[in-house]
Amino acid sequence: MNWKKRIQLVQVAKRKLGLPDDQYRAALREYAGVESSTQMDDTGFDRLMDHFRSLGFVSDKRKASFSSNDRIGMATAGQVNLIRELWDEVSEGGSEASLNKWISRFGVSALRFLDDKTAPKVIAGLKGWKARLEEQGACDT
């Protein structure tokens, strides 16, 4: 997850938990050791998110489980995870719905219906998109 998305997730957690600014700032100092979410390192981010989860925060980002054992002929769990990672990078945190809309270009209505023949094409498309963004200097990797 890139830093921009991490900061957005922290802000979503703050809002969903209804934390007043003073409590939010205190949590940043206590769990992440920083004054601003833009200063967090990986460890601080993980500790802060653990704290938010202990307060009841649950991310509503749906991450469906794809077990390749149950899905003969379908994209493997590894392929699905790679597609989501690449999508996250190129779309700057686009939703699952927007990913599904993009995948429809390949004749598939949603990621969960992606077969093992089409998955490599989707991955190649996303890698090509990422490469173009990197050439332009617009992709965080």
C-alpha cells in the first residue's frame, strides 16, 4: 500500500471512530511516535492501525477470498492478489467496482469471474499501465 493510501486509511479510521482531533493526535504520538500521519514509518502505521482496530475500526474494503482449490479453471489466489496490488498502484486506490469495470474490457464482468486464461492478459494490461506511469514518473512503487 502506498503512503498516500495509508494516510487516507488513517483518516478514514479517525472519522469512522469519531475521534476528536486531540485524541487522534495523542494516538499518533503514542502509537506511531509522530506528530503527523505523513511522518509515519511502517512500524508506526502498523501500531496505529492495530490501536484503531482495538477501538473497533474495521476497514470496509472488501477482500474476497479466492481459493484456487475450489475454483478449478479460474484465476488463482496469487493472480487475484497480484491484480489487486497492481490495480492499487495504477489507480491510486480505486475501488473494487472500478477494477471490475476495467476488467470488463476483457469480457469478464467481475474479478471473481476471471478465468485462468484471461488472468494473464489482465495482469499484462496492468503491468503495461504501471510501466507507462513509471515512465511518466506518476506511479508510487
